[in-house]
Amino acid sequence: NGQPVHLEVAYKFYLYDTRQQYENPLGPWIGPNRRDRLVLKLDKLHRRQFPLLRSPQSAFYLQQYGLKFEQLQQRLCFRGQLFLPFEQQDTEPGPLNSECVAGFYLGLDDLEAFRHCSFFIPQKPDWLVQPHQQVRWLGYAEARAALQAELEEQRSPMVWIRPDKGAIRKCFVVFW
């Protein structure tokens, strides 16, 4: 409608933490490596990122387009994928959209339950890719060794799991 908009776009991956109790219903949602939290991301957007529009530095750039911050509407497009504990995949995501649940997470020892499956470990830029067949699938032993190396670096990789029959599933194998 001719209204200029400052659109902040975020796409994140969060796992439902069952290791501690949280008062805030969004509190349990943490990043795969436990360094990110949904509540902290929302706070950062509200307190730091959105106010940047009103900074003197932004005014300089807006002026080049004939805009003033008062003219802009601020909007947020926050998308994401949610992962539930392997043993509690029926957990409701609370106030978040249940359609965002994309898979589960587990520890390396729990991967044994999928011993007869094939595995693919996408690189982080490919975490958004919809799982498909046209990748180099690994057997259990090779996948476990590759995952062990990631976990030793305290990185929780995403994994696609392909059973002999059925749909490919996404999960995170966590070091914690």
C-alpha cells in the first residue's frame, strides 16, 4: 500500500530442553548447541535490533532513499523449526505453532535405535533443505564416527535418517 516497511527476518532452529524447569513457556526452547535461547532472541530483537532503525547511523542511510524512521512500519518474520526430545515426541510446543515441529533430537547412544537406517549429515547452510534421496547416504558405523567427531567439538549436527521403508526424518544428535 505504498507504506515503507522495515522487515526483520529470522530463521532459527530450537530444541525443547527437558534438563531444567522454566517459568516462561518459551524458556525451554534452546539452540542445538545450547548457546541460543528463543527468549533471548526475542528480547534482542525487541531491545537491540528494532531500535537500530532510530539510530543516527540509520537516519543517514534512510535519508539517501528519502525516508525517515517515523514513516516506516516495523515488522518481524520469524520462522523456524522445532525439535522435540526423542523419548517425548508427543510434547506440545506450548504457545508455538505445532506445524513448526520438524523432528526430534537424541544423544549418540540413542542413535542405536536406528542402526539399520541410512544417514546423511547436512552442512549447516543446508539445514533448510527439505530431505530428499539424492545425497550420499552413510551406513550406521560411518555416520556414527562422523557424528562422534562433531560431538567432540561440542557441535550438535542435524541428521537425516532414512529407514528402509518410510519417510526420511530430521533430527539433531546433541553433545549435551
